[in-house]
Amino acid sequence: QVLLVESGGGLVQPGGSLRLSCAASGIIFSFYAIGWYHQAPGKQREWVATISAAGSTNYADSVKGRFTISRDNAKNTVYLQMNSLKPEDTAVYFCDARLGDGDYWGQGTKVTVSS
């Protein structure tokens, strides 16, 4: 059984930081590209960042320079370091593991950026 579990969300003030984690089990983690997405209330899910199996990274323009995605294959975990958070970053954040036809999602972790 494949399981992805996100954690690290919470309430933070504008300008603050959070680190999200996505822990995977049931897959050969190092083979998978992992993506982070977010979904704000009343909006569609949007892509945030991806890290490939080889470790190359890509970011949405809205988070470039503020967010950093990384992976630790020994821990089957991908991280999303989020700095300089803005109210518009408020959303539920999901991770996605993808390899060929395999596509697995976690349940999400909520991030609220508010003073």
C-alpha cells in the first residue's frame, strides 16, 4: 500500500517560515519525482514545485526565490522550505509522487499565513 503523509503546516505570520514534509512508504521512493501543490479555498489545485528522481528542481513563478524543495531518499521524505510567506500562500499543501502511470497523493497539510 502506497502512503504519502504531509506534515508541518500551521499558522504563521506574514514574512515567516515553515518547512513541510512529505513522507512516503510503499514505493521505491528514489525512483519517483515528487511534486508539491497547493489549493486555496474556493480555487483549483495549483502546482508549486517539483523535484525529480535525479534531484533537479522546478518552481512556480509565484514561489521562486522563496520556497526550496529538497529530498532525503534515505528517509523517503521530501521537504518544502517556505520562507517570506505571504497571505496568498494560505492553502492546503499536497505532495504527489509520480513515476510512469503511478501517481499517488497525500491528504494535505494546511498552511495559514495571517497576522
